[in-house]
Amino acid sequence: MFMPRISRLKLPPLRLGKEIMGERIARLRKERGYTQAELAEKTGIIQALISDYERNKLRLHAEMVIRFAQALEVSTDELLGNNGTGKKDNSDKLSLRLLRRSKRIEALPSSQQKTLLKTIDTFLKGAEK
């Protein structure tokens, strides 16, 4: 089994929501009533590594995200802090298709842009009724 190495990067812990990753792992573990040793057994690693993850000394890689999520009976999104909080509202975001077309329209000569926009405006006014 691959043993994680302590990260040499000096990046600050990523805060998704109110908690950093280690705090989230510790909270989820405690909510389920597990000790670090019990969680270690469920994930197949040693207790010292659980402690290191909870203190953000180690960063989770993909396999460990899945192991922790399965052991804690949560989704990987919830474990990673992407459980709907902080999601961006995409309702006002243009689709790529519309963005590409608008760029093509901007490349047209001014007179053709005006004609096209009048046609679009006429169509939209008919759709509002």
C-alpha cells in the first residue's frame, strides 16, 4: 500500500466553507462516534496518519478521499466541502454556444450587427407576448 508523504509545499490549507479539510474529517469522524484508531482501521491506514490528516499535516490524494468518504459514509463532495454551499449561481451565465455566436456577431461590420440585433429584438418582442 502506498504511504502518503508529508507535503513539502507550504500552501495554506484550502478553506471550503467554514472548515479546512482536517477539521471536516475530524468533525465527521466524531459525528459518527469513531475514534481515530477506529477510523484508521476502516480506511486501512494507521492512527498516526489519521491524526496527520486531521491536523492538515498531510493532504488527501484521490484514493484517500474515496477511502475516507466510504469509511465516514459521506459523499466525496461532502468530504471535500462541496456540498452545495458556495455554489455559484449559473442562471445568469451565458452558454459557450451563445458566447461563440456573440463573438462572431462582434466581428461583423457595424451595419450588419445593427440589422441582426433588430431581427433578434423583433423575435424577442414576439416571444414576450
